Amino acid sequence: MNIRKATVDDAVLIAPLFDAYRVFYEESSDLDAAMDFIKTNLSHDRSSIFIYEDEGPITGFTQVYPALCSVAMKPFYVLYDLYVVPQARGKGVGTALLEFAHQWSREQGASRVDLETAHNNVVAQSVYEALGYELDTEFRKYS
């Protein structure tokens, strides 16, 4: 097992998983656009992506975006994407990726890591809560 920060050269490995992640959230598959998005994010340092490798193709990834909290005057990260291929689910890949992203974020000086998930994604919610994430009951999110 190896988790590492992705480079632009890894976009070809990440794009199929990113495309599947988007399909999970009911977007249309578009592998070319997924590739372009990942390449752009990595080449412009818009995000950091961590990939899980285990003797073969990658089986999961997570993507974090830098942000700033004006009230606390501190940086934090938004963990926006987490995806594990179906055959690797339930084996700790997602948890390992989250823990790696948390440690990396702390090393970058982040005060916290925020994330969101669908209301009906109870499997992911249980993983997040087991790692110490708490449901925000103080603020409402609007889009």
C-alpha cells in the first residue's frame, strides 16, 4: 500500500476514477473533460490530489482545495472529492486517504479540513464521523 501526492503525470490514472466519482453524483460521464480538469488543477496548483496505490492501478483518490477562514484568520482545506473503486471498498482505502490528507493538511499549517457529502451517503458519513468529523449544526450552507 502506498499513498502519495499526485503529479500532473498521474492525471491519466486519476481521470477514470474522477469520471466515475462524477457519475456517482449523477453527472454524465466525460472522460476527456475529467482529464482536462485534473490536469489543470494539478498544473496550476489549484488542488492537491492524493492517490492510493496497491500493486497495480490506483484504487482511490482524494482531492483537497486550499481555503482561508477570515474569522479565524487561518488557512484550511476543503476535501471535496473522495472516491474508491467498488472492488476496494470496505478495505480501509477511504479511511487511509482521509488520514493521509489530514496529516498533509496539518503539515501545511491548516487549522482544519472541511468536507460535504450527500444526505443519503450514509456509508461515507459513518467513515467521516469515525474519524472525528462533526455535523455542522450552527451554520446553513447555501448554493
